Amino acid sequence: MGRRVIVIGGDAAGASAASQAKKRQPELDVVMFERGRATSYSACGIPYWIGGTVGSEAELIARSPDEHRAAGIDVRLRTEVTSIELDRRVVLWRDVQGGGTGAEPFDELVYAAGSVPMRPQVPGMGAAGVYGVQTLDDGAALRAELDSGRVRNVVVVGGGYIGLEIAEACRIRGLQVTVVDRSATPVGTFDPDIGAFIADAVRGVGIDLVLSDEVVAVQTNSHGRARAVVTASGRELPADLVVLGLGVRPNVGLAQQAGIPLGTSGGIAVDVRMRTTVDGVWAAGDCVESRHRLSSQPVVVALGTHANKQGRVAGINIGGGYATFPGVIGTAITKVCDLEVARTGLSSQEALAAGYSFVTASVDSTTKAGYFPGSQPIRVKMIAERRSGRLLGAQVVGRQAAAKRIDALAVCIWNEMTVDQILSLDLAYAPPFAPVWDPVLIAARKAFEAVEADVDHL
Amino acid sequence: MGRRVIVIGGDAAGASAASQAKKRQPELDVVMFERGRATSYSACGIPYWIGGTVGSEAELIARSPDEHRAAGIDVRLRTEVTSIELDRRVVLWRDVQGGGTGAEPFDELVYAAGSVPMRPQVPGMGAAGVYGVQTLDDGAALRAELDSGRVRNVVVVGGGYIGLEIAEACRIRGLQVTVVDRSATPVGTFDPDIGAFIADAVRGVGIDLVLSDEVVAVQTNSHGRARAVVTASGRELPADLVVLGLGVRPNVGLAQQAGIPLGTSGGIAVDVRMRTTVDGVWAAGDCVESRHRLSSQPVVVALGTHANKQGRVAGINIGGGYATFPGVIGTAITKVCDLEVARTGLSSQEALAAGYSFVTASVDSTTKAGYFPGSQPIRVKMIAERRSGRLLGAQVVGRQAAAKRIDALAVCIWNEMTVDQILSLDLAYAPPFAPVWDPVLIAARKAFEAVEADVDHL
């Protein structure tokens, strides 16, 4: 029998690691444990499935258990790893449905247990009718609730990416939806001026937005089911259904119990090759911490694209190759109703927290030449370091074909470009795609002027 | 009287230079000569105006003569500079309509005379009914022809960007259109496999595409007007209207006569501050040569975005500031019917010519997550240097929201990134915007595999 690799978690990170390792070294004996009933699915697609934009669960599955098996991976569905024993180098498992248990030895272990939704520690959060949106099973349960016809009022706790996506999905299904968020504008990872556009878009489709407030209790009916949500300011919001949209935290309980060290961010500490500090133990995906290339701080960013990359890196290394994950810069994108928003690098608040001194510049332009039919408004905001002019962060908000422009800026930040370097870039121009000065270039010009004006006043 | 700046040419480059110089140093006496009747217009928008996508000529004008005058610039419309006398530091001019002439002294001169369409040296090219599409006046003349109702058959000579845009414009207007191009696929700056997609799109809207052939004569009727086009292979194509779409060459005649040196590419030689080798004489826009940052060769690239940047740089420097134009990397984008295509860096042929040894990789993916409604096919092709893996060029072809992805790759090339660095980039991911592995990242992965496989076989 070959060297034995146990993978905990069969979604993006785990399945990528398993696939790469097996592909590189077919003699490896790869066993992948998955608590749910599916592998390699798009968790990010769940809100769209709930809202009906995506027709079926099956469409969310990139690679089924049988496909993984055909590639030689021993997939154990509905099987939860309950303990990792590092000394004996075994994992203990339990069949979630049948209740059977067992042990499985390993030479290499990949910990890819993902994340769990944040759940405020307030009364009633455990009630029936309160849902996270983390797994395919969560999605199926939420869909069943909505299909049942008994839901009228939905309260979404937290106005982050997932919170707003779910709110929109419920609104598309004709429900009364309220989003409660602690900040003054939704999606707190954006600067408030960009967040204000998001708030307008959300309200524009008839979603109630309760800001600068937070949920302090979920009230239940006589059957123990959610009935209403109470907020700190005293609002009582009717709620047949409560959805957690506060974001996630890394699912590290099992690792902690086993003695696999965490980093200061709360995620599992790994090096660039996705090795934990325990020999032969790797970790990848939502449960690990990554280095933020601008703040140099460890951060936990739960995002499918990172999970896939990290899983691939772990798998290549386990399979005898060499690969690294060089960190993140905080790029994110979302569609809020018909508004597109994206960010990369640091927000103003994050730049302050990281100790940077900076100037900002915003420009309003159009996605195509102003005279071209279908041209849409776009705002680009830049955050540039004082004196050096280095681009620290950027945010884009607009309609159709606006937000993906963030990628060019992400590459600028990755390469530590200054705004005056950026304004000379050879970006693509033709009237159906951009004004003759692309909004990105105009923003760089304005940011450069702000950097220059600031230096003049030193 | 202040220092006197004469600007030859009132479109993108000239007007930008004039505006910047005057803004920075209001005491400058800036005179701008323009042979046509408009300033600061979008030449790139002319095909869309001809086709009716853009409603009126006025929409193409970014800044009218009166707006420039309000900013303190002395605009002389319909006035052609006929000679530059460097010793006496005067330009001689002629009123195009009235015929009056005069001389104007200068301290600084900006030469921004743009480009002229390439015209094959074959019989009949000077006939009535043969048009370039360079200036607003060309556009107006073409529109008048089409509005007259006497045109049925159009032959476009050359299947480059402008050629295809004009062909589509004429097709939209219900005409029978044939494009004749020397290459085996249209838009020869793309690799043939990408060009094949363009050919399909062009034919898909009912445009005839005659490839690997060229025009050898324009036949005229008894009124001296174009009647048909004859090609090298012996085709005789009926043509009431012939449009030149072979591209342009720098309009340097006046500079040459004056003794302002050209570079080896045929454009005016300038340094990064847009200074010619003659003291106090600047040049910008379609008439200058730029450095290609990958081939290190001088090239002439006629594109509005470069003209605007170069004009700005010249104007800032004339106004006492400091700015540079660091060169180009060959980024270009166009919409061919409903197909979007873009390129950056070197094509395979250009990379060969520049002496690079390289591998290529192409991937077919989707613009959004595959399961997301509206997801469209996209192909990304990469050209990477052997051994080093440095990205030398990229081409993108696809439908809605595909082609602007080229910008991220342009920034990668600008920063001399290798394909293995690119595959780790933190690009924006959410299902409405990309698969979990963005097509750009998948292409980088595949290109990296090609680089690795190539090294293995050394």
C-alpha cells in the first residue's frame, strides 16, 4: 500500500488538494472525508440557487463524489472526523447517518474543514427558523423553508456579502426582507461613501435596511420557532425566518483539540507551502490564515478562489512538487441587485489600522465612451500612500461591466505600483469598452494630484 | 506678451498639450492650428457614428473650439500650417477656406499632426467614392454618401480594427459589404487561431470576407467614380463605395520638410518627455514613435489613449512640470459584431520577430461561473517566454464582459510577471463575475505547465 493521505473536508480546498496529490503521485492512497453529501460544490453559488437564479443544486457541483472516485480518491461521504490523534497518526470518524465509527491511519493529513457562520451570542439564536448559509445542506434547508410558503418576513443578521446576496434572493422570491447591520453602511469592508451606493441599491429593490443597530434577541413562538427579532435600538422586526449573514469564522475546533497550532488571527498557521507547524500536517481553505501582502498581518479570508488555490498548492507539495501560496490583498467583488461593487487592497479604515498615512481620490466616469449606447456610470476610488504615492487600495462601484475593472488594480497593488506609474499604463481602449481615459487611469491621475498637493503642504 | 506656444493639430494630442500647458502656466500664449472644423473629437467613434450607433457628430466632441477658447487657447480652425521654419522660429499658415495666409512666431512648437490612412499604390485609388476614415470630415463625407441612398455595395480595403468597424457600420445600414484582407485571418495583429473567431463573427452578420487576397485596382465608371474593385486573385467586386481600412501612417511630411528628425519606425523621434531632437519642438500623438516595452523597438501606434497621454505629458513639460510617457505594450481591444477581442504584449509573430523563444497556451472557459445565467464563452491565450515563464503576450476573445479582462494581463506584462506568479494573483471572484478560477488564472496555469513541460524536454 502506498503512502496514505487523509483529507478532512471535500469541498474546494480539500478536494483540490486530494486531486492534485493523486494526479501527481498516483500511488498515493488518498482518503477524503466529507460530512455532507456533496463534494467540490460552489458555496458562493448557494444564494443564487436559493433565489432561483441558478436552477438546481446539481449545477453548483463542479466535481461529484463519483468523479473523484473515478480519479482514484476514496471519498467517504456523510462521515465526520471526530478526532485527530497526532501521536498515533490516525483520525477517528463517525458515520453521520448510521452512527458507525472507525479509525483511519495517515502519513499526511490535510485539514480543510472550512468555516462556520458567526452566530451572535444572544437569546434565541438556536431557535428553529434560524439558518446559516454555509453548506449545500444549509442551502437545501433554506430553500425548503421558502418553498413551504409559510415564510413572509425574513430578517438577515448582518449586511456583508453573503447577507446581502441572501436578502436579494429572498426579495426576488417576493418576501418582506429586512437586513440589520451594525455599521452605518452595509458591507463594512468598503469605505462609507461606496457603502452608501450599496445601501441605495439595496433599498431600491425594496429591502429594508436597518443600520447602526444590532440584533439582541430572537423571539420564538410557542413551538420554539423564530417569530421576531429584537434590536439594540428597540426595534421588533417580525421574522418567520432569520438568516445569519455576519460572515464566518474558521472551523478549527478539531485542529485545536489535536494540538495543531493556530495563528493570531484564529486561523490555522501555515507557511507558503500550506504546511502547518506539525510535520506531515497540511491545511488549506477557509480555516487557515493567510498573509495580507499590504498590512503584512495574518488574516483569515474565506473565499472560494483562495481555497482552490491553497488546496492546489498543498496537493502539489504532497505529491512531490513545489508550489506556494503568496498571500492575499483583499480583493472582493459582489453584485448587489443591479449594482456591481468591488475592492482590492486596504480600505481607508484598514489602511489606518495598518499604520499607513494616505490620501484618497474618487472619480465618476463611464464604463464606455460617454457617447456610446449602454454606457453606465462608474466610480473609482483610490487610496494612495502619502509621499510615495503607492496604491494601497481601490474600490469600484457601478453598473454593467464596471466592477471587474478591479482586477487591473489588484495587479497594480500586487506589484506595488505608484499612482503615477498607473496613470501611464497601456490599458485597452475602444469606445464600446472605455472612455479614452479609462476610469482607472483618471482615478490614478486624480490620486497622483492628491499625492502631489499633499507633498506641497508638508 | 508671454512665451508663445504653437500647436499643430487640435485633436487628442494637440488639444491635450495645449490645455495642460495653458493650465499650468496661464501666462503662456497658446495658439492651436486645426485644419478641420472641430477640436478634441473621438476619431475612434467615427465608425459608430457612421453606423448610427452614435446619434450625432456633436456627441463625439469632447471639447469644442469655444470651450478651448474659454480656457484661453487661441484656436484657429480650418487653418493649415504649410511650413515650419525652424531657423526663424515661425510657422506659415493658410486659411483652408478663404485662402488667406500668414506667419506666426513660436518659442515652443508642438507637432501633433496625427496620421493619414494608408492608401495602396494601385490604379483608381484616387477616384471619387474612395474614402479614408480618419477625420470628422471623412466621417461626415461617408455618412453623406450612405444617406444619399445611391450606395449598394461597399468594399473595405483591409480587415484591421477600423476596417471591420466600418464594415459592420455599413452592414448595420443594410448594405452589401465585402472586406478584402491580405492575411489568412482578419486583424493580423492577433494570432490566427484568435483571428478565426473574428472571421466567423464577421461572416456571421453577413459580411463577405475575402482573405489572402488584395486589391490591385479600383475601376471607375464614366463619371470617374468607383464602380468595382479588382483583386490579385482576379475577383471583381462591385463597389459604389470603397473604404480604406488598411491602417494609418504618421503624418510627418511637414516635420520632415522642416528637418525635424524621424525615427526608424517612420514616426517622429521623441524622448520620454515628448521632446524631439530639435530644441523647443515637441511632438505627440499618432505622428510620433513610441518605445515598445517588450521588443524595445520603436513603434508607431495610432490610438486615442496614447495620443491623450502623450499630449498631456508634452503640455505638463511645456508648462514647467515634469512628466514622462514610458512606452506602450501593444494593448488593443475591439468589438466585432457581438464578439469582443483584445490583445496585449506581443503576438506569436511579433514575439518571433523580437527574437523571443516561447510557448503558448489557450483555455476555453466562461465569463461568469458556468452555472450562472448569462455566462458566456471566453478564450484566453498566453504567450510565455521559454524557461523564465515571463508573460510576453495575451489575447482574449469572447462575448459580453470578456475582453476588458485584458487590462489585468496588460498590468502583468507591464510588471514583467511570470505565468507562475500570475496564477497566484488575488483577482476578484464571485459567481456573477467569474468562475472560481478566473479564465485568466486558468490560462496562467496552463501556460505554466507548458513552460515546465518545455524545460523538462531541454
